[in-house]
Amino acid sequence: MARAINEIAKEIRTDWSKLGKGVSPYAKPYLDAMFSLDKITDNYICDSGASVVAYFLANASSWRGETAKRIKKELNEMLKGIY
């Protein structure tokens, strides 16, 4: 069973903050929205959870490392079931 999106968002923020620069300003709005999601099929205002996650991934290229690779893979696996 997939983890809740908001749990993943907490791990992302914690890990990205450890890198010293903070979350990218381009990815931040999508990460903030992810805190409101439980499942990839939930909606955030007028956006689907899947689109929020997809836009986060598209804007999170500066987040690197083992945790980033693992979580990006996890989020992409969730998206495979939607798109």
C-alpha cells in the first residue's frame, strides 16, 4: 500500500532542508499542496493530486541524493497508475 502523500511531503521537506538551500521556490507551491493530500487521487482546490505531484517532480530537479531518488521513484510509481 502506498504511503500518504502528506507523509511523503514531510520527508521531502526534512531532507531538502538538510541540504542547506531550502526547497526550490519553483517546487515549493507543489510541495505545500502535497501536505493537503492523502492519496494521489485526492484533489487540491481545482487541481488533481496527480497533477500536483507531477508538477512537483517537474520542478524538483535540484533536490538530489539517495532520499530524493527513492522518493521520486515512489511518486513516479504512484503516477503510473493514474497516467
